[in-house]
Amino acid sequence: MRSLLPMLLTGLALAGSAQEFAIKWQTGVPFVAADSRAGHWLVLESSEDLVFWQERARVRHELPPYGDWLAAGQPLRFYRLGFAPLQTTHDWSNQLNPERDELFTTPTGSGLAAIRSAKFTIRLAQPDRVYFQDTAKWPYHYHFAVARLPGCAGWSVLEYNEQSLYAGSNQQMVVGAVLRAPDPRVREMGIELTGAEAFPLARQIEWTEWVKRRLVLPEGWRVFYLPSLEQQAAAEAGREQFAARGLPLDTLARWVSGNTCYSPGWALGRLVYVPGTEISAALADGRLGLGDILVTDRVPAELPVLAGYLAFEPATPNSHVALLARSLLLPFAHAQGAGWQAEIASLTNREVLLVVEETTNGCHITLTDTTGLLTPERRREILASKQSGPLDLTPKTASGVISVATDSLTPDDLARVGGKAAHFGLLRSSIPAHSPTPAIAFTFDLWDEYLSQTLPGGQTLQQFITAQLAGFVYPPNLAALRTNLATVRETVQKIADFNAAQRMSIISALQQSGLQGRKIRFRSSTNVEDSENFSGAGLYDSYSGCLADDLDGDKNGPSQCDPNEPEERGVFRAMRKVYASFYNENAYLERLRLGVDESKVGMALLAHFSSPDPDEMANGVATVAIEKTNGERQARIRLVTQLGAESVTNPDVSKRPEMVTLSATGTNLLNATMVLAETSSLTTGGAAVMTWENDYRELAGLLNAATLAYEAFYPDKTSFELDFEFKRLQPGVLSVKQMRAVPRPAPVPPPIIP
């Protein structure tokens, strides 16, 4: 009988003129809609005989599809619509659009105080009609009811409460509020019922469903039921029933947000969610591309360069991924709050513009859906604006020797020993009692000799590597590249080897420097990391070896340096493994992306004694930022520390590190302002990881001394940032093992999206 549902359009007080007025059917329910009429009060009425008319709804400005569920199954119903200019008494509506502010409260602060709410009333005599009041004008249900709702004039507060807050035969109305997420980027609303006692589950389901039906929800909006304390128990028992009606249960904690910026910046690309454990596989099978923006739960220790990164669980500010992102202006942030995370997830596989920025109010993350908005030409322009061009690297040069002492090294020696070893020299000269000693660097001469050896097939190792990697361009076929890189690493580590003369020279260098009798750490030091314009943090690996295992005349374990190691762990084995890491996937991908000439780069080594895990009382990373203006030096230090040997650079995100900040003016940090910003999850009772405050002030002094040495080497620098790695070793000695500059490329403003 749907064809028997005619419509009429009239004007209140004969005002107005005809406009589009239509009915659409959805699952047996008629939905009445009319074109927008800004600044007007619209009244919808229905009749079964064109004689007696009943008011169905009053709305402001427009009538989006208004479902008449009570008409479902009825044979005949007529509708008419009246309209008139809005008056001051037209301060409510039977529909609520979350994107219109007029009926919502204004925010009173930040966080949950920024929630906007609109209170509502349902008269049980007409339950399909929900009255949303102008809550800024009428902050209380009672005052609105006695002023605007039929039959409520003259009620006392006690009468009103008895008929609205208690279940039973006297209840005539239901009251509550619709809450809008405090973050305007989160398209979510919550429904809350107000009652002095628990309402039956069936009634809660019925009433929240009526409220949801009267919400005008643009595409992408989500609605939750946020039961109050009184309704919580009954609602929990019906959790599945609410979810089946599109009203999943949640709490206000869903909207608690505290984003963390690890690297400000912007990116344009496809937003792709991949669990942290599946990232490697997703890169290989094409689910994740190198030009995509990654959304993941937990950030792994290492990631390739992508367009940007968003994490749903906290990362570590000084992790290798964070350092790499900052050096390349790649946006990287932790998105906090289930609501905000759901909003991000709703944009999966859409092209978006991601902007991560630090503001005075904290970390601000903006996602703009750009799908279909950009021409191919404009997209290319935007992506090209972020391209920095080829890497300005220092080509490796020969030293004439395979090893050098580190105490006299400076950043000028990067071409001979790589960035890590070159900067290590500044630590040795500035804080000799608190940096690893003895220490030596193996130069690029040894690397070049190693690559020149002839393999069983007749090719040199260099020729074999070149053939394996020929033809790859960025972005490469990752599955094929992954296979070839694995072959290269296997060959460098297990087929190639040092010859007898090289072995004798290496052994002699280690013994003469005093590196014997204990496990030795061989650390990667390339000329494509730890430079002034490229960090390369975490791209290459370090390994430990025992010289005694190579000198004992056999290949049988256990290791001479560690009886818990069942196999021998010689120094040549460790050095080959470090060499092989030059062809780690992420490292080679980055060199390929930057167009690096492979003939100009290589792997040098920094060697010093290893610190056994049981000796580590604490370890951490630090950044020192220096700003010099008008002759005044401002220093800001951030210490990220963890108990024992638990890694901070390659962190387990379930183990929160400690964060301490210091700030001072001048070159003396003795009186620096110090704040324990976050405590470690591995300590008890909020205790500091190290001795408070002595260890922290001593460490700040050591970092400052090394920073002053860097400033002396680069006297023209007025703004820079350094990254350090440190340990606290038994019986409480602080040792700084690494320093490097954190590149600060010039930021590119985010593009304007039409």
C-alpha cells in the first residue's frame, strides 16, 4: 500500500513556498525528507484521514530523512510540512546533527573538558520523538521541560524527578545526553541515560535506539552507548544486544587522548594498517608500499623509510625509528585514545594528508582524506616538494693502514673510519674517564681489501655483490631484492673470509691496543650514518667476539670469554657479521632511495670491550639541543633511561622507560632545572632508574662536556642537536658510548588541499 502514501506541503501561517518533499522506504519504514530551508522552523505532521493531524517532529533549518517507525505496517498515512522563520523560542529540535554546534554546549577546557553535549528528553507517550534542547541556553533538563514540553508547566523539581529519574508506573519521560568526542577530528558520539536507579535492560536498549534514530549522522560517524554508573551493570549484561543494534558499549576513557609526537612533519599517501608483527610480510606481498603511511599497533625495532608512521601503542622518543624519522622530516606519532584510533582506522586504504606537529597544547595529529581531490599533476607536485635530492655524503678514502687509535679522531675522519668512530673520538678527548677504553677503529682499507678477495666461482666479492644488486631501482621489487640481499649477506658472512695476513694484522691491532681477555664489541661505522646531514640510526648491526676463541687452536666450544656460550664466538666471525649488515634490507633500501653510489661507501668498525648485561645497572639515550641567540646559550637535555640492559634504542613497548628533562642557560649545567617527567614501568613506587639526583646531574655534566667539544669543532653552529647513548655500569660508573648529530633539514610547509 506504499503507493497510497500521499504528501502535502503547507506553510505555517501561510508562509513560504513549495519545495522538494519526498518519502523513501527503508526496511518497511517511511522516511520523510525535505530540502534545506536555512533560518526556518520546520514542522512535520501526519494524518490517516486528512482531517485529524498529529505533530511528528519539529526541526531547525532542514528535514533530513526522518523515519516514522510507528507508521510501519499501517495502510495509509498522509504527511504535511510547515515552516516559519526561527524565533527565540525555537530552541530545540527532534533531530540532532553532530556537525552543527547550535544545540551543543561549548567546551570548557581541554581533554574531556572539551566534550560537547546536547541533552535530550523522550516523552514515553510518544517515544519516537526525542527532544534535543539548546543545552547552552538550557543546561538543566528540568528548566527546559517546564518551559517547552507539553504538560510540564508548573511541575516542581520533585515532581519532575519522580517522573523522569525512576523506573515504574509513574515514569513519563526519559532524560539523558548525547556527547560528542572532544577531539573534533574524531567522528564519534555517545549516548548517556540519566537515572537515579537502574533501568531495565530492555528499556535501555529501546530508549538508546530511539535516540540514535534521531541523530543525523553524516558518513563515517559512529555512535556508542556510554552507560552511567547506575545503568552500568544492566548494560554490561546486554553488551552483545547493544552491539547488534549498532550501539557498542564504551566509556569516556575512549576519548582520553594524549598524543605523542616523535617526529613532526607531513606526508601524503595511502593509509595502511598492518600489525607490527606482519610489517615485513606486508612489504613483501604488497599490502604495504614504501610510499604508504603506516598505521600499526606496536612499532618494531627497525622500519624502512615510509611516507609516515602512526602507532596505537607508545614508542620510545629516541628509538632508531624516531631518530631516522626526525632526520628525514617523516611524520611519526603515537595516536592515543580508542576514539581517535577508530577515526584513523576508518580511513584505511584512503589517500590522506597526515600532519604531525608540536603545539603549545601538545602533539597535534591531523588527517585529511584527499581521496579523489588531487589531479595526478598536483599529487606529483606535492610529493616532489618533499624530495631532498641525492645525499651529500663524504666518500670513503684510504688511510694506508687497517686500524687507528680513536683518542685523536674527529668528525673530519669520517671518510677514513665512518661516522660512529669519528664522533667517538670527541667522547675520548672530552670525557676520557667516562667513555669506553681501550678502543680502536678499523678503517675502510680493511673493508676494501675484504671485498677484493676472489670467491670460489672466480669473481671477486665486490663483483659478486654488484651482480646480485644490479638492476634494482627505487622503489624495487621487494620480494626479489630481499632474496638477493639474503644471498649477499650469506656470502659476505659465511663464504668470504679474512686471509691469513689480514688475520695477523687484526690480531696484532687488538692485542697492541689492550683489547684481549674479554669479549670485544665490533660496532658498525659507515660513511652513510652519523654524519651532519644523515643519521642512519639503526640501519646497521653490531656484534661481539672473543679473541681467545680465535687463538685457542681449535673450533670447539664453549667460548673462552663466556662459558655459557656453547659455541666459539671469535672476533673474525663478529666482524664478518657486521660487514654483512651493510646489506641489511632497510640499509640498502635507504641507499637505493637516496641514489647513493655504492663504490663511494663502505663499512668501517669501532671496537672496544663489550659490557655484559649483568654489569649494566641502567642504559639509555639522551638528546642535547643547543640554541645560541644574542650571545646566550640555551641547553635542553632529555634523558630516556631504562633499568638494567633493557634496550631503549630497540625497545619493548610494553616496558615504559623513564624520561627526565633538564634545561639551563650558559655553559655550566650544575644548577640546571631537572624534572622527572615519566617513571619507568620496571621500577617500584615511582623510583628513579638511577640515583636521584646525583647520577642525572653527573650525566648531564658529561653530556655537556662532550657537547662543548662538538661546539669547539663547529664554532659557527648556533642551533643543533646531538644524540647520545649511555650506560650505568657496576658499581655505578657512568659511561657514554656514542654521540652523533641529529640532522635538522629545513621543514617544508604542508600543502594546501582544495
